[in-house]
Amino acid sequence: MPENEAQMALASLDKAIAHKPRKDDADFAAVAEHLCKLRDVLIAEARQGKAASRARLERVNALVSVVLAGHFPLGSVPWPELERARGVLAEMASMPSRP
């Protein structure tokens, strides 16, 4: 399940990056939703003592922050940061969960 949410978040982020909206966009909402679902799974796994989940959780929390900055920007959408976040998310989506 975690990989599926990461892949779905990645697909939505790719759509947002492709058409670069100026602010609030359904693709940003979808990315945030999938990342938050992934975060919930990782929180549950971390509570069970899975160290790999705790490390992934830290990365997902950072990704959520960057995506929300694009979803609700105070100025311009931070495209360079979103591009970097996309790379991190792509890496996470390609890695299987570990116990």
C-alpha cells in the first residue's frame, strides 16, 4: 500500500509540474492527499518499531510541506523545490517497504 500511494502522489505531482498552475490546483490536492495517506501508514508502522518507516516518515513530512507550499503559495509557486521533491518522491516510490 505505501508504494501505491507514493506512485499515485508522483503521478499527480508530474501532472502539476507539466502544466504549472499559478496556484491552488486539483493535482496539488491529489498529491497532498496521497502523501497524507502514505504518512498515516508510515506512522502506524513506525509505532510498531519499524526503523525504515520512521526514516521514510521524515521524508514524507518534508514532501508534504513542499507540496503545500505549491498548493497554497504565499508568492510564486516554488517550482524548483517541487522539482527536487519530485526526485525524492520518485526514489521513494521505487523502493519497496522494508520491515
